Amino acid sequence: MKLKPIVWCLAGLLILSGPLQAQTAATYQTPPKDITDLLLAKPTPTVSVDGKAEWMLLSERASYPDVEELGQPELRLAGLRLNPENFSPSRQNFINNFRIKNIKTGKEMPVAGLPAGLRATSVSWSPGEKKIAFLQNNPTRVDLYVIDVATQKATRISKSAVNATLGAAYQWVDDATVLYKAATQPATAAPKRSLTPKRPAVQEALGKAAPSPTYQDLIKSPYDEDLFQFYATSQLVQNRNDVETKLGTPAIYTTVSLSPDKKYLLTRTLNKPFSYLVTANGFPSSIRILDASGKVVKQLFELPSAEGTPSGYDNTQNLPRGFDWRDDEAATLVWAHPLDSGLIKKEVPHHDAVYALAAPFSGQPKEIFRTAMRYRGVQWGNAELALVMEGLRSKQVSRTSLFNPATGKLETLYDLSQNDAYNNPGTPVTRKNNFGRQVIFTVDGGSSLLMNNTTGASPKGDLPFLAKYNLAAKKSEVIWRSNEGVYEYVVDVIDADKLVLLTRRESQKDVPNYYIKNLVRRIADQPVTAFANPYPQMEGVSMQKIFYKRADGVDLTGNLYLPKGYNKEKDGPLPTVIWAYPREFNSADDAAQVRGSQSRFTTIAAGSPIFYVTQGYAVLDAAEMPIVAAQGKKPNDNFIAQLELNARAAINKLAEMGVGDTARMAVGGHSYGAFMTANLLAHTSLFKAGIARSGAYNRTLTPFGFQNEDRTYWQAPQLYYEMSPFSYANKIKTPLLLIHGEADDNTGTYPINSERLFNAVKGHGGTVRLVMLPYEAHGYRGKENLLHVLWEQFQWLERYVKGAKTTTAKAM
């Protein structure tokens, strides 16, 4: 296959303004060695342990793919990005090696029989946990492999090529049987584009409202329709002891779900006409139940396109949704249907009803309960216990209720603000029932749930815990909590009766590792891994969580990093990078809650600003930027004013500490953080430079809502105008570095946002630089691109922040 000239593409997309020619790069650049080494450090393996903590699978990945890999052929159809040569998603994060460890003996072994050039995805233990399956992504086909845990040997079991285009590609039936989707033709048989199209691309509206988010990668032509039909069509295949049997007929399967008794399949298949307005998940579909041979037992529903979904986050189509099997019964299907015609503002006592239909599916569905808010799902336990989740995104509230399937009684256990981390009791611990399904586990004679909270937010920072939740008293009793000074959470409950746990523990100095903990016997924890520090360059860097208030009294926090060997008295205030991402809150109390822990080991993602602490900068990462609703208003009604309050508070705190120079401050962020950055530069003079990556800067390009704003442009045009930094591009005089992936796939953040803001700032004489990254989506992955981004940011900071005229730091 022929590749695009990568260096030419990057150089051609570096757009400069005015006197910045010195920073022109004719080829890819790399940042200082410490930054490069941090980015390319080999990540520690991903760990997966069987239910008895006897065997551990360690999965290894390369740091980042080359840009050449990102530049391979790609199809963008129906909201999907596909590899046109092997029926799989493009841009996957491949595993390149497996190892297996016997936890009892401590012996670690390689896996034999792995394919050359391992590119594994979708790893899954078998029901009996004696085998592990994975998909191998070969250049022209995807294959299914199975690892025998006892022998540590991998074997390819698929004879037909797997189709991984839509949804889960396979699922275990039992330890000898796997069900998967197979491609019906080789990729070479894909439709060819004709010079003479079949017909024009035609869309129409006949008076019915069809608001839609600004999705990307949609179907745009009849040829796109043909391609989607070809790549999405698959044949269900059952493989038992290496013998393949076809089930049913080929179709566009999005969901294939096995009933607990393994006698039935719940399927959702997509139908024409394919929409040009919504993604594949919103295409017309058929909901059917098949038997084990693939024969249709019940045609449940024919659902239309999602184009008619009313705007507003809690609105839905007036149709059934949320189809799933009951985990505690052999074959009972449940789903929800709105009682408010899908309109949440309609005043009704209940907004959703939930129905059940049991095998043989010949009777009428039975209503089992109703919810006062939008139904979100059920976690099943036994014949007398289940938990029902409901909530409203628009009001940031959720509810968990106790449901007795035998009596139909539904009783509220707790209501929470979705942003109230302090009072979150955690999630119930589960274990397998006689069907092999994970169901809620009870303790103390069935009176309590075992609840695992892997965050454990508190005023002291995150301290994960394990608790008993008494169902009658509706109260939690913590039975174990992470010690202060470390961050430790329960990965799995190995033995719920004896409280044997698998935990992951870390501290500022200690790399995350895994341990077996026994809460009953209280013996010394057994280490099961011994991963080494991948970041020696960070040794000596200090990190602390700082606490401060903004002018209206809202409490804020941030994670402050200071360079190795820094001495405030000797070195004075430092040039500083403040990195943030705004969040909306309906409550000031929720906004003020402490998030994160200063006891965590610093891991550095490619998009992190922490790299620059190695170059003499103070870095305030995860600086809280809450946007809080005033009484009777919505959070965004005073968005700009609150951004300034947040930024001033952070700068004042750093100046008060004597570590940050108020004359050498930079602000940056990615996506909504980039939107924040551009707004701060347009409306304040607090910073010397800004870095905005992959943002949306003109809200009229997202007219049916954005982030957590569900008012449309036509309902609140002034809000859309005032929140758009593009509207104030003439006021952006602080140097602004704009970076964007040329193939951004995120809803709303089209690359045109950065292109138009660049032109607007340039047109008004501002200092601005635009870097368009070849082949990159919303999150950047290519090694050369990532190194170049770090170089661009470093050069920008050196020129406009560290090199700026300094003054004595003082509060503002």
C-alpha cells in the first residue's frame, strides 16, 4: 500500500503568523531528552487475575504507534472508523505480548504459539477460567485465538475470518464453545467506487423535527451506504471444539447476547434506510430472540431511526429501549418504555416503566416496576433482591432503589447528586450464580451488601474503601479503608466470605503493584507483582495537592508539581503552567469537594503538562475550574465570569506560596479545556501564553447543545455567542498555540474550529500558531506527532512564558 509523505504533510500544515518564523519546523521535532524519555517509557503491563487468584495474565503494549501506522487506509462510515482490509476498527491499542504468572508459585511464563507480530485486542477469560481468548488483528483478516492457561499455549480456533466491525465480536458460551461474528466475504470484494454515481446524495425533512448532535464520520453518499452494508454484515458462527457451525442468516448485528441458560440469543440488527444524520447506533433496527440454532423465536420490535429523538439530555424516543437479560433467571428479557412520550418535562408521577418477558416468549410482557426518573438499569441479585438505577442528567441527580422481584416492591435506598463523591457508597460486590452470571453478593444473612468504592473521595483526598451497606438501616459501615499516605483500592474480591482481596497499591514514591490481602486472618499482604519505576527522570520532583478559595468562597484544589531540587528561597517564583478542564455543577458544595489524592504515583499520559516540570516550570495540573449554577439559573449563565474567578484564585494561591511568578503564567487544556483556554485569553490578561488543543471555539457549530448545556442555539442565542471565544477573537492578544488533529472524530470539535479561530486572531493582528497533526483523531497517538506536540508546547512556553519579563510575584 502506498503511504502519504508524512514529513511533507506535517510541514505543510504548520501555519505561522508574523514574526514566528524562527519556530518553523520543516520536519518532525523532538523535545528535550528528559521529556522524550518520559513519553517513550515502556508502560507497565496490564494485569488480569482469575477469580481464585491462582493465575495472572500480564498484557504488554508498545508505548505509541508510529505515524505510519495511523496513516494506513481507513474508512469513516456511520460514526465508525474501520480498517478496510480486515473488518476491524482502525486506531486500536494493540497488545504485543502476553505472559502468564502462577500466583501461588510466583513463576512467570511466556505464552507459546502466539502469532508473529502479535496485535491482540478483546481479551476475555472463559467461564471456567481455564482459557483466555483474544482477537489477533492480521493485515487482511482478524482471527480468534485461545490460550490454555495450564499449558500457556495459544491456538488459533477460527477458520472463518472474524468480523469485528460492530460491537463485541465474540463471546464465550462455555469452556469449549465460543460464539463469534464472521465476515461473509473477503475484504477484496468490497464495492468499488464508480466514476458515475448511482444517484445524487439526497436528504429531506417533511415537517418532523429531527435535532441531532454534530456527529462526525457519517454516511454521506449512496457509495458510503454500500460500503457500510458490506463491512457491517456478518454471519453468526458457533465454534465448539474447533468445529464451526453457522447460526441463522447474515445480517448487520450490533448486539448478540446469550441468555443465562445459554438457550437463546438476544439480537439487534440494523436495517435500511441508513441515516445521513446519526451514527450506526441510531439506524433503524430489529430486536429479535433466536434459539441456539439461530432460528427466530420471537420478533420483538422494529425500531425506527433515532433521527426523531427530541433534543434535551433526558428526552428519549417514545419507544422501547435498554434490552437486557435478567441475570438471576434462565431466560427473561427486560426493557424500558417511557410513560411521558419521551419528554422529561411532562409532569407525570413516573417517567419510565420496565417490562419483562420470559421464555418461551409467547405471552404478553409484564410490567415489573416504574421509575420516577429516567431508568438506567438493573443489577440483579436473587429472586428477592435487585438494585434499580435511575437519574436525570439535566439535574445531575441519581437514585438507587431496592427491588424485590418476588413482590414487586421498589424502595429508595439513596438519592445522590451525580457530583457528590463524598456520599457515594460504592458499587456492590458480585459473584457468579448457577448460570455463571455476576450477581449481587449479600453478607450478614442477606441483610447487607458488600460495597467497593475504588475512589473513596473525602476531605482528606481519595481514600478507597470496602464497606457493608445495611439494607434496612440504609447505612454503610466501612470495614477496610486505604491508609493515608498511600492509595490502595480493591481490584477484586477473591473470597467474599473470608474477605480475601486483590488490591492495587501505590504512593508518591512507590509504583503501583498488586497484593493479596486477607481481612479476616490479617496476615501480611502477599505481593503478586513487582513492577519497577518507568520514570527515573521524575525522581526528586515534588507533588502536593493545594487547597484555595475563589473570591465567592468556593473551595478549589489542584495538583502542584515542582522541579527536582527546587528551593523557594534560593530559586524564587517559577514560570508556571496551569492545566485544567471545566466542569458544571448545580451545587457549590459539590463543586468544593476534594478530588484526587496526593498519595498517587505520578503516571504521565501523552497529553499531560507534567513533562515541563523537568524543564524548570511549576505545573498546576487538574486545577479545578467549576462552573456553578446560581440560584434559579443554569451553570453556563455566567460561564466567563466563573472562569476568571477560578483562574485568579489559582494564580493568587501560587503567588502566595511564593512558587509561581504572576508575570510568567501560562494556561492550557485539551478539548473543553482548550475552549476554556481561548476564553480566558479573550476575556482576561492574566496569562502570558495559552495552549489550546482540539477545542471547539464557535458554539454555533454545535447548535443542539454541547458538553452539559442542553439548551439549543435558538433557545439561548446570546449564551452561544458569549461563550464562543471566536466571537471575541479580536481581543485575543496573548500568544495562543492552537493544536488540532486533522482527523478529529469527536462530536463538536471539528478541525475547522481551530482553522477559523487561527484566521480570526491572525486577521486582527494577534500572535497565534496553528499546528494540524497528520492522521490524528481527538486524542493523539502517533509517536512522531506526540513528540512534536511536546516540542511545540515547550518552544511556546520558553519563548512567551519563561522568557517573559519577570516581576516579583504577589497576589492579584
